[in-house]
Amino acid sequence: MTDFYLFLAHVVVFVHFLWVLFLLLGWLLALRFELIRWLHIFGVLFALFLNITHLYCPLTYLEIWLRKKAGAQAYDSSFIIHYLEKLIYISIQPETLRLLTYIFVLLMALFHGYLFYRKRYLKISLCWMQRGFYRR
């Protein structure tokens, strides 16, 4: 049974990695698909909420719980800090990660705001063009 819990912990790590990847690169898909845009906005706002409240992602808690059930060693930091340190062998302070998250959220807010403005502007322009008020 412990192997099963460990397997589930690895699945959670993979899903967590995909979620972080989506948060970082999902804006590219948001250019094309409106549903993805809303999911991306929700994810970015959720990341902001977790940073403001100093909580970890629920997937982190799930992975730690599954590792403990499997008898494996669990870590006591966030998912990103734990695995990013393993990838690049540097120590990342939680405050630095928080600051980077705030900058990222600001950039995504500007990006999504631009998309909404552009979409609204195009609708207004088309409406005016159809009524003959706007000519080029």
C-alpha cells in the first residue's frame, strides 16, 4: 500500500508541475481561447491569494500527506522552492519568490487587461462600422 501512496504522490507532483507551467505560459493560450483566459486569470489570482495569506498550494499539502502515508520523507517548504532548489542548486528565499509572484501577477493583470480592452475596442469599432459612423 505504501507504494501506491508514493505513486499517487508522484502523480500529484506531475500535476503540480503542469499547473505551474500553465500559470507561467498559459497567457499564450489565453490569446486564442477565452475559456483558457478565464482559467488563467483564476489561477493567477489564486496564486496571489496563496502568497498574500502565506499558504502553500493545496497540491503541496496533498503531496506531503501522501508521502507521509507512504513512509517517505516529506519536505517543509513550498513545492516551487523545494523542486526549484533541486533543479538549479541555489537557495531561494520565500520573500524573493513572493516578490517574483507579485511582479508576475502585475504583468498578467496588464496582459489580460489589454486583451479585454482590445476585445471591447474591436466590438465597439465593429458596431460603429456597421452603423456607418466610423469610416477609414
